Amino acid sequence: MVSLGRNLTENEKIVGKELVENSFITQEQLHQAGVLLENGQGSDLNEVLTSVMKLLSPGTYQTVWAFTFRNRVIDLNSEKIEIDPEAVKLVPRKVAQELKVFPMRLEDGKLVVAMEDPLDKEAKSKLSEITGKPVKTYLPLLGEIPKDLYEQYYPELQSLCRD
């Protein structure tokens, strides 16, 4: 029988081990996810565990991944977070929603964004191409960008959404 999918990457094995050690999933569930991935039933471990097997929320997987690899995490619901309107202006709302990013500020010539999937090199590359700036990413604390941020910082579209 020909395999349609692929094996777990080294990083996925590390995250899988963390998920098991911290009781998010069992060793058997991790093994089953690997088999499903090998059979082409998902593009990566995240998709298999969250969408195919429905064992985790995307936010849980992303947060464990971020802490495992020491990625920067940000609480977008915090009162203390400051959003720079100049950074928001660099990224059209449609692009921000499509790439699942939210521009926060400019820092040392880089565009700092919250990004639901900081592993998505294609999205980071597209964002850099559109803005002409290198991109520095933060993972939203719960794995998702709050939808009301788009409403708050892209007010020109609020009236269109209400009609």
C-alpha cells in the first residue's frame, strides 16, 4: 500500500510528547494521529488533532507549540496592549483576516503582528511583501485573534458590515 501522507516532523514529535506529558492527549491518541497523518488525513499534526480527531482546540495546540519552542505569546484582550494605527494601515483588513494576522506596531523597522499560525512561512512572506517590512510574530494567547479587534481598528468597514 502506498502512503498518501507523511510522517511526523521532528518538531511535531516534540510537541506531541509535550501534549502527552501534560495530559492533553494520550500516547495512543498521538500514535493514532500519526497514522492518520501518514494516510493523508491532514496536512500536519495540528490539523489532525484539532480538525480530524477533534481532541484539541487550535488554541491549545498553538499555545503548547509556542511554549515548547519559546515563541512569543501575547494576550490581545489585555487592557495594556497598545495598537499603533500606522501599523494597522499597512495591512488591508481583507489581507489581515485572510492571513489570520493582526498588525500591532512597528519596532526597529519590523512589522510586529499577532498571528494565529506563526509557522506559516507563506503567510509571513506574503505579509512582508505587501508591507515591504520584515515581520515579527506573536501567537495570540488563546490561539485566535479576537474578531472585535478587526471591527475596532478597521472602522471604515463597520458601516458596510451593518448594512
